[in-house]
Amino acid sequence: MRLNTTKRKLQQGKVVFGAIISENAPGLVEYCGAIGFDFVFLDGEHGSLEASDMENLVRAAETRPALRAQVTAGLPELSILDDAGTARASVNGGARQ
């Protein structure tokens, strides 16, 4: 099981840094990991993300060690999901609770 460093930092009262991404931009997700963000928030509710986009964004996060366990389909590292199909694709793509 992967260590959720964002959750641990929050439990310790530390500050975490991240980004809200609502567009299909895997390169941006990778960049967030490269510059040291603790999490990415994949917003499928307010943007134009499709189920396949969410899967690709989760895959992009998996390429960055800092983000691997930090992209989730629930709290505290958030990926807001607009429907059951998007939720299923996100979890199948690697998002975690």
C-alpha cells in the first residue's frame, strides 16, 4: 500500500500545496508533480473532462512519485466526479480513496 503523504501532512497540521485541474492537460499534472506539489484535484464537475480524460490525468499523476498516492476519488485529496461513469474510469485509472 502506498503511503499517502498529503494525508499525513494534513493530520500533522502541516500546509500542503496542490492544483485544481479541470481540463484535459496531462502535461500540467506531470508538471505539478515535477515542481513538488503535494496533490492534484481533478475536477470533472466544473470543467470539460470526460471519463477517458480522467483516466489519462490519473495516469499522468502516476508518473510523478510525489503525486502517485495523492490523486483520489474522495477526500482528502479530491477528484470531484460528475457521474458514475467518470467515477468508475477514475478508479480504474488508479484514483484512490
